[in-house]
Amino acid sequence: MLILSLASNVWPQQGQAHETVLELKVDAADVVVRGTVLAVQDHEAVTVKVLETIKRENRSSIEFTDVTSTDSNSKEQAYNNWRTAGAEFLWFLRKPSTERSASYSLLASWIDVIPLLRDIRPLTPAPYNPIFPPAYVTAELQVLSNPDEILAVVRKAASHRATKIGDCVVSSIAPGCAVGVPYRMLVRPGDGNVQYLHMPVDDRMETLCLRMIQHPGELWTMPAANSSGAYGVPDLEKPTLVREQGVRCLRSFRSEANIKLLKTIAKEKPSASSPNYRGPRFDSAAAAAEALKSWGIVVR
């Protein structure tokens, strides 16, 4: 048996929001399994029947302890509902990083538990039923709610072997590296035109950086992760917003090709702007010059 702790605290936050792409959930976990709740004992002891081991060695079952102190009766009710329904989940488990949790073999939080069914809310009592988001975003900015599609991305991520590792220059409050994206690309956005997706700092992130620079319009035409109309940006501002964030993203991947690209962008003339727009202005040329300067390169 493996012992782990399950905590729960993913309520909406003020300010710019940060979300983790599916691929980073896999990278950040030491163990990833697909399974159902097999047994629940004394509010805390939960055993999961492993149906598939996606990352790390095979196990027939995983036992964990939920150490969250809030409303243990509701949590036990949720686990029993999930067990009775035979609901399948993806469980993302991590080794403890602090001495306080050293008595547990593995840790997880409900933000890293993904239900593999269309709607978990009827099986999850309040206040826990809003915890699970209605969709998940991938490193390619796909917005997925279909369990089969989510499972396919997670399996692919578990077998991914990075061809390039970057050096994240953005301080983060979550694993991986933060990439600025438009408000529409987060499932649960916060305040502001730019929100943040956390990515694995490898070739998948660099591919997104370049996509944002070379094809910024795609982020405004692809399916959105939320249906809110807040923080609308005039059409003339949209490409510059995305390109500036792409340039800032590329700063984590120094190479001769990227230096050449940023030098070209740094010499670009300012693009046309909406005369009556009172929101924040974006400048990909200035961002490129800033990135080059951080690499010790001066644009003349």
C-alpha cells in the first residue's frame, strides 16, 4: 500500500489567476494512476483500486490518508458516493517535500484529482462540488472536458521525453513556468487581460512561445476555456497582447535561432492601436529588447 495525504483548497482568487496544464500535472507528479475508490474508513483512510498505472510502477491499490481538517463528514460522504457509483478518477501523487508531511509516502490535493466522468457534482456534496473545474487546458491550448480525451493527453504526457529544457525566468506560485495568455484561455480566470498557464519548461513550452509570436490570431479564434465576456480587447490590440506574452515566454529558451528572432522583433515599428482604447498597451518590440538585454545582448 502507498500512503498519501489529500488536501483541498482551490477556491477562486482575486488578481491574475494561475492554472496548470494537464501535461505539467503529469510531470509534477511522482505517481499517476487511474482508479476508483475501493474503501473509506474513519473519515480519513481511503483505498483506491488501481485500474491503470500511468506513471511509475504498477500497484493493485493505493491507500491514502486525507488530512484536511475541514468537514470530514462531507468528505467521507463524497468518497462513499464515488465508491458506490464506481466513479473513475485520475490521481496525481507527489512525494512529500517538508518534514511535517514526512510520515506519508505520497501527497496529493483535490486540485490534482481529475474525475473521468462528465459531471461529478451530483456525487460531491457542498462545499466540495465546485472544486473540480468543468474543463482542463493542455500545453497545445486545447480545452478538454471529454474524459477519453483527457486520459489520452495524460498518457501521452507520461511517455513524453523532452528534447529541450529551458530555464524559467518567471517566478511562479506553482510548478513549471508561467506563460501569459489572454483571459479567454483560462477555465477559471481572475482579474486582468493577461492570465497565466503553467507549463513544463521544455520543448512543449517553447513550441507555444513560438506559436504565440508567429500566429497570435489563433489564440483569439480557437475554442475558449471560459464563456465570460469580461476583459474584452479591441481587435487591433489582440495580436500585440499575444505576441508580447510569447516573447516573454521565449526568454526562457536562449538559442541562436531565438536570439535572431527577437532581434528582428525588437526592430519592429509599433503596430496600429485603437484610438479610444483605455486599457493596458502591449509592446512586443520592447519585450524583445528586454529579453535580449537579459541575455546580455544590446539591440542597436
